[in-house]
Amino acid sequence: MKRRAKSNLISQQMSLQRKNRLFLAIISLALGVAIVSQATLVAEAVQRIFVEKASFSSVILLLVLLLAVMAVRTLLTYGNGKVGLHMAARAKTNMRAAVLQKLTQASMPSTLRGQTGGKVSVALDAVDEADSYFSQYMPRMMEAAMIAILILVVTFTQHANTGWIMLFTAPFIPLFMILVGLQTKNKSEEKYAQLAEFSGTFLDSLQGLVTLKIFGRAKRQQQEIERSSLGYRDATMGILKIAFTNTFMLESIVMLSIGIVALELAIQLLVFKSMTFHTAFLVLLLVPEFYSLLKNTGTAFHSGRTSMGAIRKVEQMLAETNIKSTQMEREEGSDQSDITDVDATAQTEELRTARAELITMPPTIELNDVRFQYTPDSFGFETGQISIGPGEQIAIVGKSGSGKTTLLHLIAGLLKPDSGAVLVNGTEISQHDEAAWFERVSYITQHPYIFAGTFAENIEIGAGRIVSRVEIEQAAEEAGLSGVVAQLEQGLDTFVGEGGRGLSGGEKQRLALARAFLKRPAVILFDEPTVGLDLHTERVLQQSIASLAKTATMITVAHRLYTIQHADNILFMDNGVLVDSGHHNELLARLPQYAEMVDVQRKGGLA
């Protein structure tokens, strides 16, 4: 059995930055040498000028060398920062690319889960917050590992007592860092949970602002946004409180430690006269560098733990978008642990064949005792046996809330059954390549989404390939959009969607049909596409739909008798259960609920 290395997002990013880490180590070591050299040269200059009373001309070379070392130290510090920024930029690019790739490649059920605003917040804000871990935390930790040890070694060679004091007081700083860092990480995760909630609530409110105003709920939603905003503020202020406490405690520890060292040096120099001024001054210059380094590391550690909370949110998002596929792999692999290479190859060929069959023709679709439930307290959905032949026209009818859209989602692969199976050409839909399946399916809802762009760009979305202008124009004509487009000054180049020309319900539906004409799918799913439209517009759409359905299997959640009575098969749903199926006249004769529904429509003039 192969052992899988357990690797988190940080370790993955660090493994991709070996060269940068090597640069950090080299620069940090050189920086440590520069710091020690600077302290040595300063001590030597002070010794000669103030103790030995040497002439200024005799120390000019020493001072020039000191200036050169200080310049080198400045350049090395700048270089360390630049490498850290480069690491952060690369890590953020990689993480954001991973998030976007997971979102685009995630299964449809995973894509439908969660709030859009929360996902945007993670992809933008949480990834940006990871900057501090790579740009500050990693360079400071590398400096602590290299420079602090170098200074400690030099101090021991000059004055062992000071070295021991530094060695015994230094652990208090990392110990305090760990205690504070654990709390910071938890607070950071809480902060980004609040930010995701706030972003989701805010985006939902913007998208539904018109509805909120119409129903007089704008004020209440404003209060909900305010509550969410205050929760995010409180989480942020909690982290700042920890940061200020952390800074105060670190400063106190550093000042106390330096004071102890200074007192010990003064006693040795003035009372016992056991050391020279040069040595005492050199040690006194190195000690603040040592503790300042540890203090900066502590501050960077706080920032790093905050970043780790943000990175943890990114990890959770990546894990959530991948959980369905992982579960599927386990289910498929649990019974195949002893499969031979020959069997595996044969199975792969079978899947390829199934995919090829799926692509080249309208498939046979079967539902075998499918059961589904959104939540434990919601109604249970079950279908029994349903078989849909290639090219058939199927109508799904029933009262509102009877499970019609749920059935459509199960057939589309947007929902996974709790039990039973949805088969496409005899193979479970979950075993088909999802991308290949959706290449051959068009799903047109009551309210198709219109992106901000031109008519042509919105139609082109349906192709999934590079198409010519002529193909777009032909698709628009087949969908009945030609008359609308001809009245516009810029034609298909007219800007629509948010910020552009508004579209009526019928125009939106025709634009969605134009996408389908361009795609030429094998399966077309309609979720009451003509609801709320006037009869004339509906007739135009019905003609386009009939033309589109000539080469495809069409499954429609229907409400008009005109649509229902021409279907090859009608599925009647009631309270989540498939009650009966058959042709229009058959159901009229044997199903009272269906006959009652048709009678109501006839009396209401909806036929």
C-alpha cells in the first residue's frame, strides 16, 4: 500500500520555493556577518578615539570600512525583504490559481453550495492576508535561525557570562510567542469566518435590492448587514488587542534582559575590572541586536499566525470543493483494491467508450428507485423506475413544491441521489466525465443569467469553443432573436446585462435558446421556460424549442396544456413522489389528479 504524505497548503507552497529559501539563508548569514562586523568596527573606533586618544587621520580607514559595512548591511536587509516579497507574490499567485481552478473544476453540487460572496472573500481577501507569512514571518524566522545563533556564538567567545544570560532569557520570547500565536490563529480564523459571512450577506443584499425594496425589507436587511459588519469589526479588534499586548510584553522582556546584561557588564568593568572597555562595549552593542532580532521575530510570528488563519480558510475552501470527488474515488476504489493492470485498462476503455457514446448521440436516461432528501426534516423524494429513450419529449408536471425541479436537477447531475442511480446509456451519471456530460446538456431555467457584455458574447458562452460571427447570427435567428436585434442600433454588439440594455423575460429566454442552438446539445432541460410570458411570446419560443428538440432528448417542467399534451411521456409528481407516467390521454383516463389539473387549466384559459 502506498503511503500518502499529508501535506498542507503552506508546506506545498514552501516546497515550491526552495531556491528563494536558499537565497534567504545565504542573505541572512551574510547579514549576520555584517552585523557582527559593524559592532566590531564601532567598538574598535570608539576604543581608539576615546580611550587610546588616537588621531583622526589614523582612524579614517577604519571609519571608511565601517561605512562600507553599514552600506552592505542595508543592502542585505533590503535584499531579504525583496526575497520575502517575491515569495509572498508567488505564493499568493499559486494559491489564488488553485482556488480558481478548484472552483472551475468542482462538481456542480459543490459549485452550488455556499454563498458567492463568501467564496469571493476567500479568493481575494484571505489569499491577500497570506502575504505576511511569506513576506515577514519567513525572512524573520530565517534571520533568527542564522543571525541570533551567530551573535550568541560571538558573545560567548567574548564574555561567557553575558552569553549565559542571553541563553537563559531568550527562550522567554519564543515561549510567549507560541502562547500568543495559538490564540491569534484561532481569532484569525474567526475573523475570516465573519468576513465571509459579511461578504455573502452584502452581495446577496445588492443582488436582491429591488426585491427587498418592493417588499419593504430593505431596512431590516440593512440591520442584518450592520450586525454582520460589527461581528467582523469585533473579530478584527480582538486580533489587534492581542497584537498590542504581544508588543508590550515583548518590549518588557527585551528591556529587562538588556538591563540585566548591562548591569553585569558594568559590575565586571567597573567593580571587578575583569574585562576591557573594548570587550564590554562590543558585547553591549551585540546584545541589543540579539534581542531586537528576537523581538522582531515575535512581531512577525504574530503576523504569521494571523496569515495562517487566512491560509486555513483557503485550505478549507479547497477541501470543500474537492470533497465530493474524494468520496467518489473512495467509493469506486473500496471494492477494487486487488484489481489487476489488465482489468484497470479494460475498465478505462469501457469508460472511454461510454463517454464516446454519450457524446455522439442523444442518450438513454434511466432513474432506478432514486431517493433524495435535502435535509432530514424536508420531504422525501423518490421516483421508482423512469426510462427516457433517445430523442423523446418528456413533460414533468405537478403542483408547486411537488419535486419537479428536484427531478430535473437529479437528471442534470446537479444533485447526487441518496440512494438508487441515475443512468446515462447504462452507466451511472456520476461515473461519466462531468465536463463531457455538460458539454452535451443545456439547462434553461425560468430566469437565465445574462452576463455583462454584448448579445454576441452572451450567445457565444453556449458554444464552449471558438465560433464564427455567422454561427452566432444563425443561432440568434433560430432562437427568434433576429427581430429584437434588428431594432437595435448596434445589433448583436449591443451591451446587455448589468449596466447595459435591459431585457424582457421573453428576450432572456430567447437569448438562452440561442446559446442552446449554438451548442446543439444531446439533452435539453427546461424548467418552466415560458412561465409568466404572454401567449404570443410563448408561441414563438415553443416553435424555437420544437426546432431545437428535433435532434435531442427534451425534458420540460411544464405548466401549459399546449406543452403537456404533445409530450411523448408525462411524469406526474406529487409531494416528492412519481405518482404515474404515460401519454396525455392515458393519464386523463386513469389519474384523477391529472384530469383535475388539466380541467383547471382549461377553465383558466391556459390551454
